[in-house]
Amino acid sequence: MRYIEALPNRVVMHDPVWVTMSDGTPLAARIWLPEGAEAAPVPAILEYLPYRRRDGTAMRDALTHPYFAGHGYAAVRVDMRGTGDSGGLLLDEYLPQEQADALAVIDWVARQPWCNGAVGMMGISWGGFNALQVAACRPPALRAIISLCSTDDRYADDVHYMGGALLLDNLRWASTMFGYQTRPPDPEVVGERWRDMWVARLEAEPLMLRNWLQHQTRDAYWRHGSVCEDPGAIAAACYVIGGWADSYSNAVPRMLERLTCPRKGLIGPWAHRYPHFATPGPAIGFLQEALRWWDHWLKGRDTGIMDEPVYRVWLEDPVPPATDYAERPGRWVAEDTWPSARITWQDLPLGALAPGVDASTGATRRIATPQDMGEDAGAWCAYGAGHELPGDQRRDDALSVCFDTGPLAEPTEILGAPLLEATIVADAPDALLIARLCDVAPGGASLRVSYGVLNLTHRDGHEQPVKLPVGRPVTVRLALNDCAHRFPAGHRIRLALSTGYWPLVWPSPAPVHLDIDLAASRLRLPRRPAAPGDARLAAFPPPEAAPPLDRVILEPPRLWRRALHDQVSGEACFEMRDDTGLYRILATGLEYRLSSEERYTIHPEDPLSAHADIAFEMHNSRGAWRTRAVTRTRLRATPTSFLIEATLDAWEGDKRLVARNWDAVIARQGV
């Protein structure tokens, strides 16, 4: 990363700036302006988040927003209602109140003397979500957005459910927000009222996990904020960006297909981070690319960005499987339109991939997976913390039913979502089907290229689950995650099927056997032929940013992940600890730390033994002012219900101010 000290414009930062909502609630903002903007107004770029501008995102904000301001934009970073130093309460994600506040902020920004009335909105993850949601509201000043690592479908393609199955990241994200929201406002900003604000937040803290588990199908709760419900509502130009190591890349090609506004899509090899400092690399000059976008849509300059292909991706080469990479080898490729007529389907009948089996005789294979299959799955979403990627799949493959091609005579390149079409017979009314696509090297190493999950009670849609007819065949379609990969000559393509994927997916209520009809089932691969235009694609510039914020590392970060097997009980356990370390931001004197511990246990023969336990501890301090908060969430299940236990304890110094407990029982609805 190259840090640019001398930007084209001198930058002036203002913090706090208060934006008052119609109900009197003040939202706290940090604003970077090019010097002289009051006399010569400029366009504005808004990032609107719950992650706290003075500590949570302070480091990355320092790289990004002054850079934009130094290139002639007003950069506005706002703490959402109930977060950071803003007033009010945050009661859930993506509520109508959040969007109404954003519309008020955009209107306020557009009317400031330093703004010329043109506004853009940018964000990653939550900020990418609400950029899309706000764009669908069509505020007059909003001309363009950049949405990274987000989705247009909150039920089918977010952290909560996948293919109608409950993701363990539903619990992880609920536990993360449970911890994040226990941090206090900064007394240096809000004064003596900080304690009253903090206690009010703690006493109103919602149990988001309960909210999300009460909606196990695609109902009105999830349709709200899912811009796929009305893609034509968005008129502002959209640049949608993702990464193959992230879990939101499916949304990029889907939005390119469905949106009607001016749009572009980009997917790199990255995890859930901004592309100028994301891993795996190669990182790109994302801020320069963003300036080309903003200059075109907010300043009316011809930067050439809309003359380029609509969809550009990093087509990955195979590598030895590992849980972490500094870079993924590959090359940039592009399609002028998406969907592309150049993509063709290659069909691989499963009968032809099962050696020694005559599929014409009605042959089947039985899929009956131990409950602990998935030890090498990696994280559902890689956030860039390190060692989150799927490792060598051979151990998981050995517990699955696998179908392999022979060694490939020539390279095979794919771009899109592989598809499994299968006819199966189940011996239970509830079941999961997981499909993994792997690249198997000549030495046997198995690299996961893509995977998909389907709750088979959702085979006809996510609105109304339908139990499986026991003993009778059903035909299902399981779309795997979008991917871009080159299988070299001499490698084999493997499809691995299982009935569970722990600890990524919560198991079915009872063990199940699936018999798959080999003659009636096939894997379909989206083949992409080489394109001469790929070699002519302009290279992205190397990453650059504004200088980083000065901070001191008082205690270094610590991270470990381990899988354990109890040889007495037979129980399998996955444990993780992630401690960010203790930091002091020199400009504010604020010290902060976040640590978490996660434990997931299951017995290979008993899905009802599944148990997840996550604890967070948050520290904030400055001098004699010290706060600490500890949250814990536990999830288990019976055949008919999910059982939640949760606790929250918060201290000022050595005095405990708040202690809360939750117990909830939620009926299982085919999940």
C-alpha cells in the first residue's frame, strides 16, 4: 500500500458534526472537506454505519475518506441511530427507521454550503446493504452508489440462511452485534450524559438471534430491505463489488442481470474487506477506481469507466489447499454483458462419474454423512482475520459420496454458478443436501472451488416448506455459489455430496439417508471459452490511500482455531478464540479491545447433540474511565424447537451497571 501524503487538495476534518433527525435525535458524523469547499461546493460521498467512527472503523476510514476529500469530495461518515455517539436506539438491522434516517442525512448533506447537491453513497457489508436499500428509495440528491460485499436478497443470500438451511453464522453474527452494541458512547464527545445513553442502550439491547430465528422462511420480514423485490426501483448508478473469499459474491452477477439502472460488477479474490487492503490478493487501487466512478457520475467527467465491460472477475488458478493465502494466482477476465451468451453448459451425468456402476440398471448411491462432516469447511465468510478459508478437502471428501471425472485432457474454465440436478429418495421428511465442487490435483490434494446447500423441504421455494415424501423420489435443483476457476489438464473435477456440513450449517432434526438416482442426476458446469479481449483489459493501478491513523499496539492480537475429538465420548468440537489486541488511538487517547471465544460441539451420530456457545468481551477506556461488557449466547435444539440462552453484563470500572438474561424457545419450521 502506498500512502499519499500530498493530495491535490488540503483536507480539513470536522468531528463531531451533529445531524438532527425530525424526532430530535442527533446523529454523530465525521466530515472531511477539501479546503475551500464552502466557497466552491463539491459533491459528497456518504458512508452510514453502526460500527462507530471513533474506534470501530477509525483505521480504515482514515485511509479512505481523506483520500476522497483530497480529490475534491466532501466525505461524510455517520454513526447510525443508537451506535457510536449518536442518540436513539438500534433495535435490529435494516429497519425502516434506519432508511428514513439515511434519507434525512442525504437531504441534510445536499443542503450544506460545502455540497453542490450531488451525493454518492458507499459501503461494505452493512453499508453496502443500506446503500442499495436507500437507492431503492430514490432520494433526489443520490446519483450513484458503490456497494461492496452485500446482497439484494436478505433471506436467500445473507448471513442467516442458505438454501433454506440455518447457517451457524446466523448465531455468530447475532453474537457479534450483541457484543458490538454493548460499547458506550465517548464521554469526550457526548459529555456527562454518556452513562445514561449507555445504560439506555444496554437495557433496550435486543436479542437479534431470537428475531432472526422467528423468521425461518422467506416472509415479509426478509423481503423488507431485499432490493430484489423491485430491482427497477433503483435509478442511481450502481457499482457492485465482491470477492471470491467473501460470501456475498453471488449477488454481483444476480444484480447485473436484474437491475435496470446503469451498473457495473467486479469480483476479485478478496475476503470481506475493501479491495485496496484485502487478502487474498492481488489488492487493487480501489480508491482510484472509485474516483473514476464518482468523477463520472457526480462530476460529469468522461473517465471511460462506462465504456468498459459490465462484469470483470478474477479467474482463479488452482493452488495447494490452505486456510490462508497472501495472494491467489489467476487473471482478470471480463464479459460485455451478463448473463453472457458465451457461457455454455457442460453436463456431467453422475452415472458416468461412478466407476464400475451401470447407471442404466437403476443404480443409486446412498448419502448418509456423519454429523461432524465439515471440519475443513473454513468460515462461511472470510473477514480477513486469517486462516478462515477451506483447507484440504480430503478428510471431508472421505466422509462424503464423491463423483470424479478422469484426469482432464485439457484445461476447463468455468464462470458462473454450477448446478446439481438430482433425483433422490429420502427415509425421513427433513433433510439437507450439500454439494461441494473440488479441484483434485494429481497428488490427491482436494481444493474446494464452490459449494451449495439445500434444505430439501425448501426444494420448491423458501416461502412454504414442504416435507419430503418418505420413500418416494423427488427431483431437486441445487445451485452452488458463483465461481471463476481454471481446472488444469491432468486434474480431476470432483462433486462431493453430504447430508450435513458442521459447523457451517445447523443439522436436520434426525439422521437421514438419501439415495441418489445416478441415471437421473447430473452436474452442470458453466464453461467459459477464452476471450481475446481479456488480454487487453487495462490493469488496475496498485493500491494507494491516505496516511493511516496513528495508534499504539499495547497488547498484540491473538488468534487460534482448533478441532478436537473426544476419544471417550466420540464428541467432535471446534473452538476458536479471536483477540484483536489492545490499541490506543493517539489523536483521541481512546483505548479499545474486542475478544471472542466460540465453541461448537456435536456427536457424529446425533444431530440433537449440536451445541454452539459464543462469548464476546468489549473494553473501552481513556485514563481513569474504564468500561467492560461481556455477552454470551448459547444455542441448541430439540426435534421441535430451538433453545436460546443469553446473558449480558456491563461494568463501569469495577461497578456492574447492567445484568440481563434471556431464555427463548422457538419452534422449528422445517429447519
